[in-house]
Amino acid sequence: MSTPGATEAAPTLSDEQWSRLKAYGTAQSTETGDVLFQAGEAAGQMILVESGGLDIVRPAGSDQPEAVVAGYGARQFSGELNLLTGQTTYLDARVTAPGVIYRIQPQAFRRLMDEDPELSDVILRALLARRENLRGNAAAGSMVLLGHDLSASAMALRTYAARQRQPHSWVAADSSAGETLIRAAAATVDDLPLVITPTAVLRRATPSLLAEHLGLSYRHIAGRPLDLVVVGAGPAGLAAAVYGASEGLQTLVLDSLAAGGQAAASSRIENYLGFTSGISGADLTARAAVQAQKFGARIASPCEVAELTTDSGALRIVLKDGTQISSRSVVVATGASYRSLPLARWAEFEGAGIYYAATELEARTCGPYPVAVVGGANSAGQAALYLAGRGSTVNLIVRGADLAAGMSSYLADRIIAHPAITVRTSTEVSQLCGGDRLEAIKVHSSTGATLDTELECRGLFCFIGARPATDWLKDVAMDDHGFILTDVGLDDDMLGSRWAQPARRPLPFETSLPGVFATGDVRAGSMKRVAAAVGEGASAIRSVHMSLAPVSP
């Protein structure tokens, strides 16, 4: 980039490294003003500048002029994370001085990442740093999300964009800037939420519609069946993808929301090995997603799976839109879906005061006002500490009588000592109060000892557990609570005739369907911890390899 000196975003390559990098490209002479790529093109290319220069430009919009967001000179290369994700290009590249460039096409870039570990590490660090730079500079104006602050559909869009680390900006519809944008887009309030990009205006936008526009939804690639489809992109699914792809399996990851799973909702994970100062769940899972893509795994989200079929012994994933994906093996890592409280107006306040995650996005929405966290496990404790640290007074509402019963002692001790957190044990929420957004809650003793008490509350953060996301599965043995049984948890009468051809017992993490494995929170008996989920996802790949190995005569 234009900043002098060697940084992660602008690495200095040796002569030998530059020569190796050029070998993957095709030379082209350029003149000032040449456009090398434009926003909206389907596949990004890496551009190597042998001589001359180029600018990366955010195209002009209805309310903003074009802006240069990065510049490259001799012996530098262009590109950011869309080279890995396959995302549609959202910026332009324009030559600023005549010279020679080398174009590295997507397939050649994939070979580069596979064949040259030294260069791939340098490039990956640059791509990550550049994406973060783009999120904080004028490139954020390349995608504008426009809607109401208290809209659940707008919050879903903002969450998806944040999870995907997409450069974007948020504009409230009732602000002067929002009203100007609505008029410029020839839209009405009935069209909200809007997404405005250099090439389109998406009306009544959803994460699925946005993913399709960005090129992040599932795209069929003709050829033989995949080696591995991972359903669910939480820690277990991402670990399976990393180990599967890095060991040569053609791997596809599908998630109904976005990469990260419930772990991405955690504001801080302090007991994950190697992160002595803790790490947010969103950061941890975002790194894992990039790591999986570095090794060649494809991640498609949101992409909802409707069914798993085993016609004629072949495994087929059927998407909600009817698309079928054939695979030699499947890892189910769908985790669990959030539970809600059976209270009037609950659905009405979702996204307008009721949240299932405590990240910067939700904390900003609540501001410095009083909030409440419901739950007694680690996720609730982490949320309470995070929100208190952001300036809110927090009521931690625990149904049980002992905070330490379901929470790690280090968390419980910090919570009890924190002056901004009030712990209310043996307490339940009985009523939600407010107009167009949540303003207060009423609580009472779960033992019936006290009457309702009203508490001011601008944000109710719900961490009361979840139910396994297994409704889409048929003919897979589960326990009484819907969690998937695997390996030693399967009785012989659960296996049936499908196991005659493999002529073996289920492998570790294998379900009652041969070639189908379950890891993480969706599996019966799992530990319900991020580190355990990562271990299960990685370990399951060994079983996948064993199941795919040719049978000895």
C-alpha cells in the first residue's frame, strides 16, 4: 500500500520471493487510466505491479464521490480477503502510471496458496490486515445498510455483515442522511431495510439476499461428489473444515446464519488454550473461517439445509431451495438454536431490546442504559461482565439459587465483585414492558416468595441454553432430548441393514448413518465448551478418512 515501509498490509518481498510470485501470473502492459477490474465482477484477481502504479477506488455513489482506499507501486500486489472467499469485487482498480502488471487468476491463486507456504503466509497476513483497513476507511462506504435502529430485520443484516467482516456503514433511516439516501434510491419506508452497493439497491434486504449479491452463497461446481460437507460453521464445524481441507479433502461448509455459531455471540472467551488475555468468540471463529478457506474449504452462508438423504447409499444434502449436493461424507455440527422465554411480546422485542449475543453491535444499540442478562452459565457471565465494562448497569437474573452452580468460579467471583452488576438468584422474568422498544422488565422470585419488581431495562440478553438443531435430520438416532447419538452410544438395534456393507461398527463420532458424523454441541454427551468442540471437529476428520479409505480385499 502507499504507506512507506514494510508492514503486514504492505509486505516487502525479496527478489527471490517476487520472482516466485510472478510465476503464477500473466504479464500485461498498462497505460494510465486503464481499469483492471470493476465493482461487481464475479471473481477477484491478484494484481502484481512490476512497474507503474495503480489505485484501488471506491466507486462514486448517489451521495458520495469516489475515493481512493489503497494504492500500490512497483513490487507490490493488490488483493484482500475476497481472493480467498470468492466474494464479488466491490471496488475498482485503476492504473495511475504506465508499466507492467501480472494478473494471477483465481485458480492460480489457489495453487499459490497450496504450493508455497512461505508466500502464502505473507499474503494471508496482508489480506487480513487489508480487510481490517478497508473496514475502517472510505471503503466502508461501498456498502451502506439503511434501516431502523429497532428493526429485527435490520439487526439481522448488521449481524451478518459484522460476522463476515464486510466493509460497510450503517445509516439510521430516520436520520437526515438516511432520509436523503432513501430519496436518492427512489425507495420508501416499506422497502427497508435497504442495502446500497456500487452496483445495486437491495430492497427489503435479508442476509440471504445480501449473500447472493456478494457472491457468498452456495454456488454449484460441476464434477465428482465432494469429499466432505460440514453442516454448521461454529467451532466444531470450522475445526472439521480446517483439518479436512488441510488434509486434502474437497470440503464445503454450510451454515444457516453465518460462520461462528453460538461462540460468535460470546464477548470474551478467557479459558481457551493459548489466549492468555482472552479473545472474543467473533474474532476466534473469524480467524478459523479464514484458516479453513486458506486450505481451500468453501464456506457458504446463510445456506439452510432442509434434509439429508441416503438414496442408494449415496449421501445428499438437500438445501431449502431444493438444491442437492452429493458428498462422500458429512459432519453435522449444527449446534443448538437459542431458547426464548415464554413471555408476551417476546417476538415483538427481538432486535428491539431482546438479544441473543453480547457483542459491540448490541452494546452500541443499548448505549449506557441499564440492561439485564438472563442465564447462569459462562456465556451469561461473560455477557454481564462485557456489558458492565461498556458502562451499563447490569442485572444478572439466575433462576437457580447458586450462581456458581453452572458458572466457572473465576467468572462468578468477578461478577460478585463488580460494582455495576447486581446478581438476582432464584429470580425469573415475568413481563416485558415498553412501546416500540423494550424499556423495562418485571421479575419475581422463582420460588414464589416475592411479588413482581419492575426494573429499567433497555436490553435483555438471553442466555438460557438451547435446543439441538436437528429438525432437518431423519433416520439418525438421537437421545430423548434430540441430541445425536454416536459411536459407543449406539446400540446394535439402532444400526440396521445400512451397516451390512461397511461391515464394521461406527467409528468415533460416527452416527447411526454410515459416513455421517456429529461433533460439538449437537452431539449427545458433548462437553459444551469451545475447546472441546474444536477437539471433536478435528478428531472427527480422522474417522472421516477411515470411512473413506478403500476396503482391503
